[in-house]
Amino acid sequence: MPNPTPSDVHVDALLTSLSVGFLQAPGNFVADAAFPRMGVSRQSDKYATYDRGDFFRNDFQKRATATASAGIGYNVGTSNYLCEDWALHVDVADQLVANANDPFRPMEDAVSLLTQKERIAREVQWVNNFFTTGVWTTQPTVATAWSDAASDPIDDIQDNQATVEQLTGMMPNSLICNRVVYNALRNHPDIVARISGGATPGGPAIAQRDAISAILGVDRILVSSATQNSAAEGLTDSFARIAGNHALLAYVDPNPGIMRPTAGMTFVWSGYIGSAEGRRIKRFRIEEIESERVEMQANWDMKVIAADLGVFFASVAS
């Protein structure tokens, strides 16, 4: 006689403890970490600038008895910022919420989606503004890519640190690159050789980020690992890294202020947004479509503050 099959006695249902979604980790993005943020009370304004040459000139002079000292002056100027408004929303229908089974959480899903979209937008803007040619004063040509064992990334970086120090009196303290460039540095024989003295049979030499920073003479290395899909909805996905195979060496003051230069800065309109990060999530009712609107809003302006404080290495890995 026939017996029930497994499918006769079970109806497939959604697991409530597992869902598969792709959210990039916040650490994959460098836009918020590379340069300091400054909250401002107005959407646009100006900030003061000083002529660097006036402060670096040797004007001190001897003077004769009972004579006036030599006099000097200095030049000032202004630059401006404009925090443009960015926003995106998801409408979450009442029926969708009422009918959703675990593990679907339409409201939380909307927030996660918008948060990732905003991070991607910031990263793209950061790359367009800072991580490209024609932006920074010093842009050396690297004869041999750092992914080649015959290259010399240590000298390339330290020689250009010295160049910036000569121009500005500031020593670049930050190196920003993508994952491909970072892996080239991490596996470069010159770098591995400098830490191999501590290797043991059970603990081989591994170039950790702090060790690489110390060897290169920078305080920190930031790695942009973020990717984006450039294909429009409905077309075949096209994923690529947001940051190219480049590197940016820069002096970054984590606490910029009066008479304290930094290579770049992100101005955020905190006076309007009400957040030191320059972003906020809003939720409000759209009754005519029986939905809750979840909206991410952000205001920022990413600016080069001192082009002389940056060195851009284009296409240094393959």
C-alpha cells in the first residue's frame, strides 16, 4: 500500500533565522574616514586662507641701535563650500508590512538599503573629488608598479613624503588605497623582508597593517574595498571597485581648526540636518498610497583644502 512521501507531510516555509542579503561592511568605505568632517551651521559660507609663502620666508633682520625694526605683512584670502542636498526614499506599503513573514522586516530592510546607497554615493563622490589625476600638486610617475617584485614602494612613498614636507613643512601621515594596491604592499618582498626577522616555523612573517604603516612611515593606511553595480535595473549586473588601483598619500589633521591645514575636508550641514555626521533617516506617512516613507537625507561638500599636502600615485598595481 502507498505511504506518504516527505513532500506530502511538509510544506516548505521561510526560515526565520536566515536570510541572504549583501550589505557591505562600513569598513569597506573610506569616504568618512579619510578626511575630517566639519559641521557647519549654514549650507554655504567661506573660510579664511593664508599665503603659505609669506609664513615660510626668512625675513628676520638685524637692526642698529635706536632704529625701528624691519616690518613685514602677510596676505589672506577666502575659499568657499556648498553642502548640496542628497536624498533617497523607499515607500513601505501597509499591506507589505502586514503580510510579511519572518525573516522579512520591510522597515528595517528599507533602512539597510538606504544606508548602503548613501555610503556608495559618498564613496563615489570621494573618489571623483580626491582619488584621481589633476587634483594634487605632486603626482609622480611610478616606473614599476608596486605589484611587481622589482618595484620599490618604500622609497616611492618616503621620497614623496619628503617632497611634501619640503613644500609645506608637513609630513604626510595617511596612505589611502584600494584592496589591490594594499595586497601588493602587503605581499611585497621588501616589506615582508623587514618583518621576517620575527618569523618562526609555526608563525610565518605576515605583514599586518600596523606593521606596513610603520615601515612606510605613516600613521594609518585606509583601504577602500567598496564595490558598486553600474548596470541599470533590469540589465546584467556589472560590479567593479569604486576606487581604482591608485594610492593617495596625504597629510590629514584629525582635528582641523584655526591655522591648522589638512589635505581635504568634508563639510556637513549639521545646522540643518541636526547630526554631526551630516545625515539622517526620516519616516513619515504618505496616506494616499497607504505607505510609510523611509527617507535618507544627507548634506555634504567634499573639498580639497590644500592640494600641496597630497601625493597621488596613479595605477600602481595590476
